[in-house]
Amino acid sequence: MSRPIRFFAGNRRDGARLLSTALVFTTIGLVRLDHPLGRALALVAGGLSLYWWLQYRQLSQ
């Protein structure tokens, strides 16, 4: 039986890097909220940030 694929890092250092990168992209999308691509970027990156934040909180080290 194979392990399920995780869409997040296995340690806090790499998890923090992923989360901060997603937050930067969310901010870029929010700055250009007047453009359809900015709205799409803010929505996708914001959702990804929320998911990665929830995953990050579960890491112990």
C-alpha cells in the first residue's frame, strides 16, 4: 500500500517558506484586485494560503 501524496512540506521550516510565498502571491493579487487576473490570483492564492496555514499548524517540528 502506498502512502498518500501530501500537498505540503513535512517540516516547519519548509512549511513556513511555502506559506509565506503563498501570502506574497495573495498580496499581489489583492493589489491588482481591479483586474480579473488579480481577482483570480487573490482567490486561488488566498485559498492555498488558508489550506497551508491549517497544515502548518499541525506540524510539530
